[in-house]
Amino acid sequence: MTRKSPALFLQRLARHLRAQDWTAAAIEFVLVVVGVFMGFQLTQWNEDRVSRAHEKTLMRNVARDLRDDVEEMDENVRTASSRMASLDHLLRLAGDWNPPKEFPSSRFSIQVEQVAPFDPKSEYRVGIEAFILSFYDGNRFAYEALINNDGVNVVQDQERLSEIQKYYALVDQLLTFEQSLAENRLRMLDAMQAEGISAVDGSSFEKVAQVVRQRPALRAAIENYWFYANRQVFLTKQLSAEADRLADEIEADYPG
């Protein structure tokens, strides 16, 4: 069966009108309207199908990046927890160190994260433990593609899109904090170096603790860095949990 063009229907409609064949004209008119409507619907359906496929690709790419974030942040929590435990062990050896479970303030209370205690039998040295620092690196290529390539208009679930945007706003806050963390680390390393303690000299915790006990400025720098390590553990754990939740929900909404 050959497909008749709208122009042919219109010609026949005009012929029926000239002949005042109202019934035939009405039928031809209905056929024209239905044909145009179905053509529009097919075009709309195809465009929607392409948009949904594009949406799925964008969102699953975001979920993939979130999974990578979880893996990286969990490793950062591990190293920050180890650093926190090492500094806590050093300060206890130096004496008069028993931090509270939280630090209240006029803005909010900062909880002290519970981490595994330092193992005195380990071969760790305080210098290298203080020197090593893991930052969140990650990437947001999928997120940038989502918000910069008309993805905002493609995604139907605007609430989910808002959650993703809030997550990356929290990422920016973590990155800002980590800049302060890096500066605090340098202050502590400078204070250690001023006392002849380097990252690679292999000094034992006990030996360094003797110096810390006699140098209030060095002790204060170490205590501050311990506090920053605690905050890194808290913020990174919180963000990792949010990334994991978002990835789960996106993968459920857009199954592969």
C-alpha cells in the first residue's frame, strides 16, 4: 500500500468542496487532521525516546563518577584515621592529653571521630605519618556534561538533579576545607623541622614525644593538625555516604 501525501488529501478535499460533496469533504478533512496528528505524535515519540536515552547515559555516567568518589574518599578516611591515631598516640606519650568527645561552639559542636587506636607494634614513624596526606581528587566530568550540555533540560527528575547539584556543592566545601588542612599541615611540619624532626629521620614516637613535651609551640601545632585530621574524617565520611546513596538511587532509576 502506498502512502498518500497530505497534498493529495488536500487536493481531494478541495475537489469535494467544489462539488459540494460535504460528506466526502468531511471524511477527507478528518483524514488530513488525523494524518498530521499522527505524524506529529511519531516525531514527538522519537524525540522523546532519544532524550530518554541521552538522560540515561548522562545519569549513569554521574553514578559511575560517584562510585569512584566513594572508593577514593573511603581511602582518604582510612589514611586520615591512621594519621589521627598516630598523632593521638604521640600526644599521649608527651603527656597531659585527653581530648573530649566533642568540641562545642556557638555555631555547632564538632564530634571527635572514633578511630582505631594506634598499634605500638607497627613500624610506622611519626615523621612520615605527619608528612603523608591524601586529598580528594576525583573528577566531575559527568556532572559538567550534565549541567553544560542541556542535560538540565533533559533530566525529568528535577528533584534528583537538585540532589546531585547539592552533592557537588558539598564537594566544593570539602575542597575548601582541604586547602586549610594543607596549610595546617605545613605549619606543623615547619614546627617539627625547627626542632630537628624530619619526615624521613626515622625518629621513634617516644623520642619525638620527649621534644613535644618540652616545646609548647610544637605541641600546639600537632594538636591543631590532629583536630584537622578529625574534621577531615568526619566531612569525608559524610560525603562518601551521600555519594553512595545517590549512586544507589540513580542506578535504580536508570537500570543498565
